[in-house]
Amino acid sequence: MSAQLRALAADTCYQVIDQGKSLSDALPRAQLKLDLPADKALLQEICFGVMRYLPQLETVCQQLMSKPLVKQLRPLQFLLYVGIYQLKFMRIPDHAAISETVEAARSLKGQSLTKLINAVLRSVQRQPALFDFSHAPDAVKFNHPGWLISALQQAYPADWTDILLANQQKAPLWLRINQQQISPTQFCAALTAEDIAYSQPFSYLPVAIKLQQACDVTSLPGYQQGWFSVQDAAAQHAALLLNAQPGEQVLDACCAPGGKTCHILEQTTDLHLTALDRDEKRLERVHANLARLQLEARVVAADVLDTARWWQGNLFDRILLDVPCSATGVIRRHPDIRWLRKKADIANLASLQTDILQQAWQLLKPGGTLLYATCSVLPAENQLQITQFLAHQADASLVPITQAGTEACWQILPGAADMDGFFFALLHKATPN
Ligand SMILES: C[S@@+](CC[C@H](N)C(=O)[O-])C[C@H]1O[C@@H](n2cnc3c(N)ncnc32)[C@H](O)[C@@H]1O
């Protein structure tokens, strides 16, 4: 692994933490500068690792340096984290990790800092006790921001540490079989023929396949032919719970990039599906997914709240509202989310979710069903949102979700059955007497 790769890792982490860019934007741009797939994967591993352990890496640096580097040298501060992460968490020989990290400093305009970086990394190598965080504050011990830890402690007094630990794990690779193209039995046979180990954990959801090892999905059987998509098993429950029936008018009101849109169409043929999103760029991915999976929908670029612009006047039989949310349920897949999301964002998101839910309800037929979904674990976006809605909406009632047992809403915690954190509430609209 080269010095260039380490410099790219440091710069990517700097862009995320100091400049507020998301890792899903910054990382692919950095990966374009590398040729080998193995190097691209390593870059991802390092950037994900620095995001996962940022408070501990900062704490170690604080103990070894009299003060952090000045503002103009911030990418080099991140290079130190990259170096320490390799020494502590990766199976790279120490001498290579140290010399290549020091070398990378030169390309980040840090010629004058090579001695300091070398000294810090050698101290980390010599002093394993620097990584004893048993008496550290929770934010350092668990590598999450304090506000999020407090919110989880309040919401899940018995489970908050499990959630934080699950967020530190690498997420498995889940596939969803496109049953319009191939049956689960045939697809599994194709995997077996290529010696690809998998499991099919949900008998009621046979299209959900968990691969034992991550891989380049474009090399799996049937990628080009649209036999499958990548989608976490929690998200795969959306189409199942929505349960659209042939001939129905369906609205997927926040559809991009189209994972659930496509699943709804794969599950039920002969639907009239409107797939709406206000983000035109993200809608390009909806078009691409529909084309690869050989599915059709009416795709509309519009704000769901601005009905005058897009609504054709027909009420919908079913509506999926996969609303914008804090994404606090998918931190294991997007480890930067914990740093990008701020406490104040939650109230703003909750208010937008309330507006979207109230607006969409007006578009639902009496007797129709609306599935409210988030990939959040915070009650303000989930259970509280639904409780408040039900308190004011006399024609709304909850349909119990059987997968969740007796409770009416379903909060999946990250890591449960190896799924992402997700929330579902299925709402029924009464028919007037
Ligand atoms: C959680 S993502 C949806 C993921 C998608 N359902 C899937 O499974 O691939 C939320 C989406 O809501 C969209 N969105 C946010 N506010 C919106 C609004 N007012 N009207 C329409 N779309 C909106 C965002 O652009 C984003 O693509």
C-alpha cells in the first residue's frame, strides 16, 4: 500500500470531518485516483476505520502532542489518525505503516512535520496502554458523539451499549433476488455453482440472501441481467409490509435511489406505481435501477408537499413513505453519519417528516394503507411521530406488524438478525360510514 493511498485517506477524512462532506461523496472521488480494486478497498477500509474510531485516535494524539496541528495543517492531523489506525487495527507490518505514512506527509505539504509524525507513530507502537479507554468518557469509550449516546440511553436503557457496539461492526452484504427474472431457488443454485457461500435467513422473505463474504457484486451471476440488487434485509421488509396488489395505484413518495420502488415492482406485477423524489440527481439512479432490473414506473421529480405540481388527482391505494431521516440506524454502513449529523438536525427532520406524513395522508384512498419507514433509531422520528399523528388523525389506525410480534410499530435495532436499524409503522385509513 502506497504513500499516495495514505495521503488520499487523510484528505478524504479531512473533507468529511472538517468540511462536512459525506463519505459516500468524498470516497468514490478519491478512489478514482487509484487503479487497483484492492487499493480502492483498502482506502475504504482506512477511511471507515478512522470514522469508527475518531475519538480514540484523537485522544491518543492528544496524549502524545502538546497541541493539535494548526488549521492549515489539518489534513496532516488526519494523516496521524490514518497512521495510528493502521498500527492499531490493521494487519500491516508496523515499519511499512510508519514509513509510508511519513512519506505521505510530503505529498500533503508536511515536509516539516515528518519527524513529528514519525515520533508520534513510534510512541503508539511502543505504548499499547495508550489504547486503554476503560476509564474514558462514554464518547471516547464507544466512539460516538455525546448527544447521540444520551439520546440512545434515554430511548433504550437496556440496549444502548449493544446499539453502539453494533454500529462499530462491518455490515454484511445482503442481496434481494429479482423474482421477475429468476426464482430464489434458481438464484441460490447459481451461487452454489460458483462456490459462493450464502444464507437465506427469513422463510417469509426468500428473496433476501446474505452472502458470507463481501465481494464485487458486478461479478456475481446475473448482475447485468438484473437477477438481484444489493439491499439490506431490513429495507427488504418495506415492500413485503406494503403488500401492493395487482391493479393498484401505488405512490412511493421518497423513492430515490429506488431500492424499495424496484422491490415493490418485483413483488407484484401490473401495478401503477408513481415513484417521486425531489432530488433529480438521485432520480438518475432510480432510472438506472429500473432499467437494469427491467421494471417500469412513472418517475417524477417533485417535492411531495407541492402536490399542485405533480399530483394528477387520483387517490392512491397504497403509499410508501420512506422519509428523509437521521439515518442513525445505518451507522455501521455509513460510519461518518455520527459525525455529520448534529443534535439540532433531529427536530428539523422530525418536522419535515410530520409535514410529509400529513400531506401524503390526504392522497390516500379511504380503506388504503400507508407504510411509514425510516432508517433511524430515534423515537422523535419514529414512535413519537406516529403517536402524534394518530392523536390528531381520527381516520388513521395502526395495523400490527406480525414480524414484530404483538407491537403495532416495528423498531429494528442495528444488528438484530444482522439487519440495519429500521422503523416501520403501517397505517390504515378508515372508510367513512
Ligand atoms: C431515505 S431516502 C429514500 C430511499 C429510497 N426509498 C430507497 O429505498 O432507495 C429519502 C429520500 O427522500 C427524498 N426527499 C426528501 N424530502 C422530500 C420531499 N419533500 N419530497 C420528495 N422527496 C423528498 C430525498 O431526496 C431522498 O432521496
